Amino acid sequence: MIQSIILWFEDKAFGVCHSIGKYLGIPAGIIRKYFVYLSFFTFGSPVIIYFVLLFFKENKRFFQRIFFPKANIWEL
């Protein structure tokens, strides 16, 4: 039960760091740690970047439909 709550929270709250870590092959904890350090040194400006990336992550299907439509063989 607790494990499923943790996984849900990690997917929703920290999904951006997890996605970047999976893409780069780096553990998500390291990316989170450097994100916090970078936020302290730049007075929180990476938080704006985080929210932009979160917006695109949550609306990924919508943007895929617009920019990468599936071509039908009859449309070619």
C-alpha cells in the first residue's frame, strides 16, 4: 500500500526528474539533488523550467497528435 502511494507520488510530483533520468540513464535522485542545488544558487529560476517541462509531460499525448500524426497508408 505504502509502496504504491510512493510510486504514485513520485510519478506525479517528481515525474519530470524521473523522465529525464530515464532518458539520460541517470538515477532520478541525482537529478533531483542537482535541481535543488541549482535552485538555491539561481534563486529558484529552475522552478519555472520545471513547471514548463511538467506541462509538456502531462500533455504529451496532445502534442504528439499535433506534431506527429499517424499516417494512414491510404493518405500517402
